[in-house]
Amino acid sequence: MKRQVDNDTYLKYLFQSLTVDELKQICRDFGIKGFSKFKRADLISFILDTLAEEEIEETIKEKELGIISKEINLALKKINGEDRESITEIKIVNPENHEIEISFSGFNWKVGSFLSITPNNINDPERDCDCRVGSNMGLCSHFWVGVIQSLKEGYFNLKDWTLTELPENFEEVIKPIRSSTPHAGDQSATVSSKRSLIDESSDSAGLMKYINSSVSIYEGEILNIVEKQSEFQGNISVYYQLTLKNVRLGPRIARKSDYHEDDIITVKELNVRISEKLQNDNHLIEKEKIKVNGKLDKDSFSGIMVKNIRKVQKL
């Protein structure tokens, strides 16, 4: 099926993913003059106004698949917890209209994204995003996380997708990704509209199903202990990062009767963060085995780790 969006509009969508230097290089490639004075938004309009129709078609053919593939790869990294941004919440806000809201967070920023793909708008889905690319109707990585979630919800079929070209292996790559409701161990997961995406082919798949949830480490041996510092608004605080090995982890439960061995996963190594006070109170050393409760989080610098630990139990 042929794309319904006109070439000018579609190229404008694609251009949102390019840097200023990449846009200026397009000007040089086509011998366009007088582009150096423009800022990003005006530069995009200038290029689109200057290029002939056949040049626009040529640019789409040359740039489209590379741009789309790059954004999809970033989306997959977000799903797998390998990107500087992590997915903090996926919520189906209106099932009838296929409306999905997704929240992302980085070290000191947050991004909100919205997507609705229906039979009436599949040619150019209704979308919005806080990021630079998506806020200008670009097809950002956050958009593609929403597309993958929409596919997993059964909101549309790939055979009906006409807006963009897709990488040849797209269907194969997303096949292992599963959508599920967050684990019952997380109290906030009682709302059935919430979802999580888990790539079951990923090495971190077991951990990702508990990300942003309250968890219990039933056993872990301390491999090493590193004293660290963090600064916030001029205040410096000391904390300790422990690397545990042979970790047995599962959802935090309210009653012993809620314990199910099938929920327990074994992790070769996992970082946990404890306060200076906890370390001073417990005098933890390497090779000790401990048990803790906390929240499984993705740190922008240290990766996946357990935080918000209030108590340490030695085994």
C-alpha cells in the first residue's frame, strides 16, 4: 500500500530526527546557498521550500530507512533498559480509541509521549511527545515504543502500515517482545490499564519484568563495596554501592502465603545502593550474604539496581 502523507509533510517528519549539521550537509549536497543564517526549524522549512519535487523524493529514498532504523533501535534499547532513558510507565488511557500514554525518565529529565493508532488515522497516527523530535511531529524513538505497544495490543496489523518504510527484520526483531501488566507485587499494578514491555530474547528480560517495582532480594553474596558521593543542590551525600552475586530476586510480598517459587529469578550480578547510615550500622563486608527489600530501578549511570533500601538482614 502507498503512503498517504504527501512527500513534503513526510520529509518534514523525517528531518526532525536530523541534527543541524546533517541538515546543512543536505544543503551542500544539493548546492543550496544561503542556509547558514537559519536556525533549526527555519532551516527545515528553507530546505523544503528550496528542493524540487524530484529532489524531495530522492532525499526520502536516501534518508528514510536510516532515520527510521535509528529511532527504532533507540526504542528497542529503551525497552531493554539499555538506553540513557528508561520507560517508567505505559498506560492504556482509552482502549476504544487505542490511546496510549508512555512516560520516560533520564538522569534529570522526563518525557511524556502519546499515541493513538486507529483504522481512521493509521495513515498518519495521532501523536504527541515532549521530546524535540516528537514535539514537531517527528517519528521519535518514543513514538516507536508506542507503535510496538500498539502492535502488541492488537490495535493494528503491520500489513496496514503505510506511513513509513520499516527495516526488513522489524517483525522478527519485535516478535520476542511481550506486553504484560506489571507484576502484582507492585501495588500500583492493580490498575489493569498499565502495561510493561519485556523483550524475552534480552539478557535482562528477567529483571525487566520487575523494573520500577518493589522487590525482595532473598539472598545475595557481596562481591564488592564501593563508597560513592552524590551532589544535589550543593549538598553532598555519601552512599555505598554493593555488587551482589548469585542473587535470588522476586516481587516484594505482603504475606508469606503470596510467595511463589515461580516468581523468583536468579541473577548472576546485581548492584544495590544503601545509605551511609545503613553501612555504618551493619558494617557490611565482602563475601557476606544479605537479604534486602527495595525498588528495582534503572540508574542512568549505574544501570539496573535496587534502591530505596531501609533495612539489611545478614544471612
